[in-house]
Amino acid sequence: MMRDDLMPWIIDALKATGATARDVDVCKYLWAHHELELRRGGDLFYTWQYDVRWAATKLRKNHKLRANKPSEAWHLA
């Protein structure tokens, strides 16, 4: 499992929560729906919450998420 694998999960989490969610709520969703994959992710298991934020930054650069301030909720573009 790699960081890029988290990007579609983030999109799915935001779609499931009405296209907007705080980063912590995205992480809760990912844990609830992908715990097994995360546990089997090797080193990613220990860094996945950081990697989710990295993936969100990449999604913003690819115009999949709207730009926001760190304290704001994430929004699908």
C-alpha cells in the first residue's frame, strides 16, 4: 500500500459525508471502512494519518479538492 492509494479513499469519504468533512472525520471514516487494509499497509500503518493529509494536498494540486486553510473542512472541488 502506498500514499497514492489513500486518494480515492479520501474522495469516497467526502462523497459519503456530503462532499465536506473535517480532516479528523475523514480519518475516522477511513479507519471505519479500511482498518484492515491500513493494518496490513506495512510502514503506512504508522504514518497513515500524516499520509492522508499529504494525499489531500496532492488532491488539491490536482483540483479534486478545493483549497482551504488548515483549520477548515475539506471540500470536493
